Amino acid sequence: MDSMNLTIIGGGSVNWMAGLMRDVYLLDEIQGGEIRLVDPNREHVEAVAAMLHTFNRLRNKEYRVRIMDDRKEALQGADFVLTTFSPGAMDAFWNDLELPIQYGIRQPVSMTVGPCGISASLRTAPVAYELVQEMEEICPGAWLFNVTNPMSVVTRAMNKAAKSVKVVGMCHELHAAPKYFGPMLGLPKPEGMNVTDYLYRWLPEQGFHYEVAGVNHFIWLTKAELNGQDVRPRIRAYAQEHWDIEDEGAAGKHDSFHNKSAAKLALCRHFGYLPLAGDRHLIEFYPSLCNVRNGYGMKYGVLKTTVDARRLTKVHQLDTIRQLASGVKEVSWQRSGEEMTEIIKAIVTGGETPAIVNVPNEGQIGNMPKDVIVETLATVGSSGIHPWASGDLPGPVGSLCRLHADVHELTLKAALEGSRETLIEALSLDPLSGLADFSELGELADSLLRANRSWLPRFFN
């Protein structure tokens, strides 16, 4: 395949498009085809299209770049579809994040679990489900790469609708592993090395073999052997001896996207296993790490990412894209480390590649329910998606993952059926709702539904 048709739902994403599209243009195996951008934000999507025209010229590629309003038309003949969308965008996200504070629930990030993540799922999962229904009709057999959060619920919705479409949920939390494996095991990432080369080539060459398993933003290092020796005791000893991890690369940074992994080490001390997602996400799974007594995570170095901060970040990201398009900013032709393009390369060349994926559980985690979305390593390529057997999740880690899988299932049911009653059940089961008064959960549900009504047609038709 020397050409491909790539459809991007959320093609005006100023957060993702600069890095992901740079990776696409670095694929020497593909010369051109079509890149179709679907996004209601005209200002953003036009800036992205201008950037891609510049990439065409700089890389001598022949992609036809099209901004398309009709999603079904954009799916015609698509080989690959990328989803990075959020119905309601920052306005709806503000409601998800801020309204639960009135009930005592203050989350630092949202986009995963808790009332904030549940609310985001209600407006996002139905769109994901309908998209795959359309793909089955218009481009059956195509590949769908999802980076839309909340990852577990959205990817589950996609798989419920999928028959021939191959769905892969993509998350890069594992890419922070060098920060942990360096000081703990003496396995720092060599300077200049791409993180995927580090994870999937260099570490095995050093004799390090590992397994990762869990649910999105709550993945755990369940196996770690260096030259045949179990090194989990070394990791546990490090956690006992350190409150946090100094990160030279983040020196002087005080924004909410950086922390020193204190929550990660606390969880390792308790359970004997190292979680590999960032602390910003981890603490939302544990009310004891995110409550008023510890400053909602501030004791562990986690700061809230406000909606205003995200809006400002998008302003800067849009400016960067415009500078890349105009040539004011030089393009750094280095791979971002995102794994989507490595998978595309494997598919078009008939090869395969290791990757960290969110896919339905078909036994790769022995003590998780069948079909719920789990995150493990896998081999992906032209023959499909082949998750690596990861055994059982240990003790309380497995218990909590199963609980959250149940919350995910209830949330998706509520989202697809437009059921207030099921929504309240999901809220009642999620651990972070314990920060509120039980009798107020119905009121919280109604508050979120009213605020996001414009993006919740199934609840109000």
C-alpha cells in the first residue's frame, strides 16, 4: 500500500494533530492518499489543514487534505479512522469537573473515573457507538484508533457496535516508564532514543522482560524480570526508601501536568506492585488519595488541572500549529513516540509490532470479566490484534479493577439507553462518590444532565 485514506474524527484537535500527523508524514512506506478532517471547530480544523499542506511540501508527499462536514462521506473508503473528539468540548468539560465540587467531589483531572469521568462518558460514548455503526456500513474492515477519553467506556462502546471494524484504544501512560525504571532498576532511557524503541527493543536487549495489566489509567507492572531474576523486590525496596521520585526533566515545573510520583510509590508500598499510570490519574481511583484531608491529592504533589488552564494550553497549541503551517516555526522531524503510526506501518507492510492497547478482555487478564476493556501489551499488525497473556491481577488491584469495570458497564448502559436510573447506579458504585452524601447522588446526576443537556439527546428525547 503506497497510499491510504485516513479519516480523523476530531481533526481540529490542536492537542494531538501536530505530533500524530508529523508521525504520519514520517512513514516512508506511504506516499499519499487522503487525509479527511472532520471537526465542528472551523478555526482549529482550518489551521490543521494548512499545517498538513506545509507537511506535504516539506516531505514531498501527495496527500489530498480535505475538511469535511459530512461524517458518512468522510468514512467512504477509509482504511484507517482516528478518533479524538469531545462533544461539548471545554464548555461541557467544565460542567463535568466543577459541578461535582458542590457535593464534595473535587477531581484533579477527570476524563477517567468518578462523577466527572462518568459525566464525560455520557456525552461521548453514544457518538462513538454510532460512528462504528456507520463504519460497519460504509468502510467495513477498517481500523479504528481511539485516543478519546474516557478511554475504557468509549472503546467499549465502539466494540459493542463493531463486527468487522478493528478497534484499538491507544494511551501513552506507559511511556513514562523510563522515569521509574531508571532510578529503580538502573535502566534509564539512552539519550535520543525513541520511547517505543526503549520499551519494546532496548529493554528486552538488556534482558528485562515485563508484563503490564489493568484498566486504562490504572495499569500495573505485574511481572519484572532482569536476566531471569525477579526484580519486583528491588522496586518495593525503592518505594519503602523514597517518598517521591526526583525528575530532572521536570525541574522547575510547577504546573498540574507534572508531579513526582509520590502516590505511585505509596500504592507500591501498600500492595507490592508498581502502578504505571501518572499520579494525576491514579489518585482518582482511590478516595483515600484524593480527599479533603490530603488537599485532594496535593499532599502527594498532584495539582488540579483547571479548565481555564486547558483553554490556555489550546491557545498556545493552536498558535504552534499556525506557526508550523506558515513556516515561522521549523518542523522537528522526530517521531513523537505515539504508537498509532507504528501500527499503521505494520499493517501496510504485512508486519507486526508490540504496542500497549485497550481492547476487550478475551482472557489476557484471567480474573477480569469477559469483553470489558482492559489494557495490556499486545502484538498488532496485518493479522489483527493479539493481546499478550498477562495472568491474573493481584489481590486488591484485581478487586478494584473489577469494580471499575462494573462502573464502566453501568455507565455505558446509562449512556446508550439515556437512563437516569442507571446513571445513579453507576454514581453509587464509583468509589469517588463516597466523598458526597449518598442522598444527594440523584441531585448530582440531575445537575450534570441539565448542564450538558445539549450533548445528551438520548436522555432528553
